[in-house]
Amino acid sequence: MKITMIGTGYVGLVTGACFSEFGHNVICVDKIAEKIKNLTDGIVPIYEPGLENIVSKNVLEKRLKFTTELSEAVASADAVFIAVGTPSSRRGDGYADLTYIYEAVREFAQYLEGYTVIVTKSTVPVGTARQVARLVKEVNPDADFDVASNPEFLREGAAINDFMRPDRVVIGVESDKAAQILKKIYNPLYLIETPIVKTGIETAELIKYASNAFLAVKISFINEMAAICEAVGADAIALAKAIGLDKRIGGKFLHPGPGYGGSCFPKDTLALMRIFQEHGHSARIVEAAVEVNAAQKAKMVKKIRDAIGGNEAGKTIAVLGLTFKPETDDMRDAPSTTILPALLEKGARIKAHDPQGVKEAAKYLPSEITYVEDPYIACENADAVVLLTEWNQYRALDLQKIKSTMISPIFVDLRNVYHPKQMKEIGFTYVGVGRS
Ligand code: UDX
């Protein structure tokens, strides 16, 4: 199959590279010439384990190309995937900003030749695929095409595996012809018996929002439970394990922490709330999850403050992990972006370490933060350590060494990486989330 991917952001790049790994011929188009040049040379602009290998290999084997030229890429395609950004609108009202999608469609529609399936891959509000169809007809009334929705469910840091071994693939289509092309594209997944869920277009568009909102609800639920566990002396980790063993509940996404962040949950929950409102409904459960998540970040500030004696002014805090989760350099809506400014504002000094995210972090965080290249250096002469992102390299720290270089041995573990009993035995004043 000949596939054109419009947009080489996170989703476009991973999807395009993985389709070429399936054996399809893929052309990825982006407006940023420097990015395209780098990608052609095998330089990948984001940190995603395994991606660079797949890109280099398929470029070398000529199944994957990068270009700024839409015309040729679109004319020869069996399917054009739209994977441009859909950030929250600049009005700050939760709506997804579809400017880039419509801009891309206006530009590429004129180049369509022969039958083409136009697929929305970016997360878009219900009705967007139909809007895309309307726009294409307006720009190119003779175009022979169908629209389809094929939402992505890629987790950053695990995107290649999620793509190659997904729980399911969702295809929102209205014509058999479009369905056949999409099925051919995903044929390697059929062979490993991946469920391919075929739905109408609106259903597919809503599935993505419903999945992410449900996961956000799960996280906020366990974060609320964590608070009550702390109040009554219970253990939220044991509680999550026990409820998760009920197959109807499931154990995933029940880890208490500093609140969810990233490029999807915060944006998609707000966008879903707007979709409900537009149709005269309210998404009360999702609204509550969003509120609880914002409160959770504020609670973490208080947790750190209380741990260091109620006042962070003049205290040095070592922060381990800045990105919204491990195995990514993504800082979008990372809990660090709300927690650290609040501590700085009250006069704390911050020394931070992150294995991959420092370059990105510097764009999102106040300039007073000192970045260091080693977690042990971050902890030297610190009044407290805050473990904020659970990178693997923080799971087996030499805790004796850390304790011996700190001013006071206070360890605030916002990801529950360590065990309270062991930490106390080593001599730390240890604070987790949902257990003590
Ligand atoms: C998510 C979805 O999982 C993916 O399917 C979707 O398409 C894009 O959004 P991603 O944002 O990459 O993926 O990360 P994910 O692993 O889902 O974590 C999201 C946030 O939730 C992170 O901030 C993470 O730390 C937090 N989280 C996750 C918890 O706090 N507790 C958990 O139990 C799980």
C-alpha cells in the first residue's frame, strides 16, 4: 500500500515509521524543512525508545521517505493519514484547535488522484471527519475519496510496542472500499489476531475520547482513595492491587501519584467536556476527574512542604524526574510544571535531574532551577529529595550514599517507587502517596 502521512509530530512519525516496518511505502510530509532533512538523515527529533532504529532501517530500505512536497506524495497515495497537531484552542476553553487539520486538508485536497481514503489519525472532536469530507469536496469537487477515522492509542515511551501489538485497532468507516484499504494496511496485525473494531465514523471519533477519559477517571479515583488511605492509615497500593484483581476493574492505571499529565489526558478530557456541552449534556464524572487531578498537584506541593517542616523558604530540594512520565522527553502538562513553580515561589531552591528531559524542561520551567547530570549530585546538600517521575534509573538508587550527602534525610516519593518500611530502616523520613 502507498501511504502518505501528513505531519511528523509524535503520532505521525511513529505511525508512518511503523507502517513502513509493516512493508508499506510511506511518505511523511511536514512543512518544517529542517525537520524533514534531519529525519532523512535518520535524526529523530523526539526521544521514543526504538523509533530511531525503525526510521533509519526503513529509510535505508527505501520504504520510508520524508518530504516537504505535498503534491507527489498525495497523488500516488492509497491512503492519506492526517496526523497534524490538535492542541487545546488558544482561547483556553478546552476546544481542540482544528486549524492545522483544516489547513492541511485545504492544501492537499487539490493533489488527490484516483481513489484515496482520507484518514483522521489525530484526536479530533466528533464530526471532524465529515468536515474534512466537506472541505475536500469544496476544494476538489472531482476527487474520488472516502473519509475514515482511525484513532491512535499510543503511549509515549511504549509507542512502538503499542503500535505493533495493540489491544485493538479502531476503524471508523462508511464504505466497504475504505474498510478494505484500511484492513490491508493493518493486515500484519490481523495475522497476530488483533481485534479490529469496525464502527461508524462518529463512534470511532468518540472511542478515543472515551478511552482516555475513562483512564483519567481511574487515575483520579485512585488518587482520591490515596488521600483517604493516608487519613485512616491504610495502604493505597495494597488497596489498588486488591481491587484491580477483580477482572471487571483491572489493575492498570490505578497507581496513585502526582496526577496525570502529558499530551493526551489533560487535553482530551477538556475537549470531551466541551463536546458534551455542545450537545446540551454535562460530563460530570469526567469533570470531577479533571478537578481531582488539578487538586492532586496542589496537594503534592503541600505534601512536600509539610515533609520539610512546613516552610520551603531557603531549603534546597533535589528533584528526580521532570517529564510527565518515564521514557519520554515530553514536558507537556507534566506535574513538575505546576509543582516546581509553586515551591520556587515560596523561596525553595531546586536542583533537578532528568535522564532525557532537561532540554525540554528548561523551556517549561522557571529559569532559577539548577539542572545537574547525575541524580546523586542533585541530592548533595539537599534538605529533601522529591522523586517525581519513576524513571528506571531511580528504582535502584544507592540510598545510603544519597542519605549520607543530604542535609536532612527527607524522601518524598510521589510515585511510590520505594517501600516505606525499608526507607525508614535506612533512616529516611519517608513520605509516599497513599501510604505511610
Ligand atoms: C495516553 C494513553 O494511554 C494512550 O492510549 C493515548 O493514546 C495517549 O494518552 P500517554 O499520555 O503517553 O498515553 O501516557 P500514559 O502512560 O497513559 O500516562 C498518562 C499519565 O497518567 C501520566 O502522567 C502518568 O504518570 C499518569 N498515570 C498513569 C498515573 O498517574 N497513574 C497510573 O496508574 C497510570
